Amino acid sequence: MTHLHVCHDSFTEAIAQVAHERGVLFHTDASQSVGKVDVDVVLMHVDFLTIAGTVCCSVLQCVAVCCSAMQCVLVCCQESGCLSCAHAC
């Protein structure tokens, strides 16, 4: 299940709870929220979180996906037409 955090930031925890009760993994797209409102993966109980670097802090076209269960982050950036990805666990 995916939802847009910036539109429903006050409901994220409740939506995550309903998803988990039904055995569904929960993803939130926080690309437009990071830097504007508090974003805490642990408090929100999300399984996956996406942010975009161009919106919050980077001149590069970057996207990061956080997996809370494995405590991993995958970051992909595009510069001069080349895509490079890295992950950290």
C-alpha cells in the first residue's frame, strides 16, 4: 500500500496500522514532505519511505528508498545522463 505523506501526514501512523493489521506492507512517498514537516520512519511505522533529493536538499536528481525492516537505504542519482545507485545496510 502506498500513500502520499504530504497530503495525509497526520494520518500516516493510523493508515500504517490498518495496513499491518491486514498483513500489507506500507510505503509512503515523503518526497514533498522532507524538510517541510517532521518525517520519522519509526514513529510513522512505515515499511518503506521514498524521498527525492531535488525537492529537499540536492541539485542532483536523486531518489532514496528506506526499508525500515532491513534498516537499508537505496540511493539512485542521475547526473549527465548517467544513473548510479548505491545501498547501505
